[in-house]
Amino acid sequence: AAAWLGHIGEALARADPENAPTYRANAQAAAAGAIRLGEELRDRLASLEDAPGYAVGHDAYQYFERAIGRPANWAVRDASGLE
């Protein structure tokens, strides 16, 4: 999110120059918040470094795995609709 917010803010600023300073300021603040959140998550999860692993329910968690530096050990699936 932080990587894209600057681009989004600039695109909005070009589309609506009258409000450009607001778009840029909001994008910068949101990017800083996303970076802080990532740092907080890494700090909070550091204590789990020696844990045996964790499971995810969807491949979308690969971004989270990469961000915290720990791949998931298992993937789970709801098999209730399978015959």
C-alpha cells in the first residue's frame, strides 16, 4: 500500500489540481501509517520466531509472509462443499 499511495495521490492531484495539496498530504500520511503498521506487526510477531509455524487459508497471504519474513507451513481449505 505504501508503495502505491504516492502514485495514487499524484494521479488524483493531476485530475483535480485545485485539491492537489490535500491529495498529496493524505497520500503521504497514509503511506507513513502503512509503514508504521508494518513495523508494528513485525515487532509483535518477533516473539513467534521460534514457533513451529502457522496456517493460511488463501494464497493471498504470500504478501504478508514476505513482509514478516516467515512463510506459512500449511494451507487450509474449507472442504464442506467437496464430494
